[in-house]
Amino acid sequence: MKNLFDEVTLNGLRVKNRLVRSATWEGIASRDGSIDGKTYEIYRELATGGVGTIVTGFTSVAANDFYFGGMMRLCDNALIPQYKKLVDIIHAENCVIISQLALGAFYKDDFEVNENEMSSDDVRDVVKLFVDAAIRAEICGFDGVQIHAAHFFFLSRFISPHVNHRTDEFGGSTEGRTKILVDILTGIKKSAPKLHVTAKINSSDFVRDGLNENESLTVCKLLVDAGIDSIEVSGNGTSVGGIRAGVDEGYFADFAATLADKVNVPVICVGGWRSRQVMEKILRDTKIELLSLSRPLVREPDLPKKFLDGTSDASKCVSCNACYRTPSHRCLFGGRR
């Protein structure tokens, strides 16, 4: 019987429990992707709080990704020492760290280029950006990387039939739209073989003619066939407000459970987890292997320790989403960060 605090192995990656800090954008990096003491403090607090795995906030693979400000980046070798320091801080707490590799949008000559207007060579250039960033992540000592194909950032838009109307090898079908992900995965596996490679994907785009659950299952199966090590399930619409412990937790759990039944890699599920009781029931009743949290760890970075020692059985997070409107995602109620 699975328990939140089981030590588990995920395709060679050993983690001390089934709790994951899902990638949460802090928005405090310098324009070039440099990080400083404030970032180190946030991640040290998370690591000492008892979570088994941390996925970093949105880490762009490109120097000219201007989609929003404050992004961490792994686009330049000069950044490696700063990110190696971050890895060392996390590893000192017996915690696994995965870099979320992402792209907000593709820019050429400082202008955003629509996914359908990109040449095939442009698409291959994006693949190389992800592979090169993964190589840097491996040099830094990250345990893995996450290919961010959710939340309607670049890769999520690219695989969505709502957006991608290409007729070349990178479009025209589910397989064509997914080719960019498969090529990124294949390139990382070849060039940075020590890394655990996971992917974050929408269960649904929740837009007309977008990626739906059936097609998302197909995309996931294509990634599994290409050698993905795990998959984190999310959706195009995060941070649902008003989540109540024991009432409406786990809003992506049904899809994640279905996926876990159909693939032979670990499935991670994010989305509205608040109570230990509900999380452990999901682990018992499904093949989902890990559960990831964002806002509860903004409110209480030490929530995993509280669960473990019995001082709390539910998060204090009230799902107000006010943290997303503050510098570095500070909880207005918790008095932390």
C-alpha cells in the first residue's frame, strides 16, 4: 500500500517521499537569468521543509525569450556556477532537484514569431535550445529536467491543434505536432544521459478545438515510446480558487489515474491537493505515483514535515491566489516569503 512518505525509485531516480514541489514561477531572476540570495533562500526553505523533489520555477532555454520578466535561464554557460550552487543547497537536504526547461515564446530578431510562421529550421533551433539547456543542467548537477509542455507556453501551444496548423513534419496530426517534444526528449537522452527526463502536459487545453483528454493520452504514449521517464499531469488553467480540504481536491486526478493505467512510467499529479487523507486515498486507489503541490508550499514550505510528524493533516492555503500578485510569490496570510 502506497504512503506519502514511501521512499521510491522513479526509473533510476531515488526520492525520499512522494511529495513534489511543482514548478512555481518566482519571477525574481535578473534579465540574463542570474539568481541571487533571495532565490537561494526560497529553495533552501523548501528543501528543509521536507518535500522529496523540487521542480524549479519556469527556466527559459533562450536568452531572447521576452515572454515575461524574472525568468531563470539555462541559456549560457556563464550561469552554470550560480545554478550549481542552487543544486548544492537542495542536495544538502537530501532532496532531489529537477530543472523545468521552458520557452515562453520564440523570438527572431527580437520579434515574436507565431508557431505556424516558423520555418522547419526554426523549430529545430528550438529543439537545440532545449538540449543545450539540459546539457548545462547536467553539468550543474541537477537530477533531472522537466520539458514544460503545459499552460499554453510555447511547447503547449505547439502541440495544440487549436494553435498548430502547420502542414510540414511538425504538424498535420497528433504525431506531427508531438514531434518537437519527441525530438527534444531524444536529444536530451543522447546528450545528457544522466538526467531523469520528465514532461509536464495539459490533460486538456480547455479551449475549443484544443488538445483534449483523448489526444493528450496519445501525446503521452508517444513520449513513453520515446523514452520519457515520468509525466506530470496538469491543465491549461491552473490555480483554481476556493479549493477546500476534503471537498474538491485533485482536479486533474481522474485524467492522471487514467493515464497511469495506460502507461508504464510514473505519473505525477498536480492540482488542488490540500489534505494528507485525500492524497493518501488517491495513492491507495490509483496507480499515480507522486503528488505535486504549489500554493500549499507557498503558504507552508514545511508542510511535508508537518504531515510527517502529525502536527498538521491539511494545508492552511485558502486558494485565494493573492500570492501570484506579489513579488516572489509571498503568501499574504502565512507571513512567509
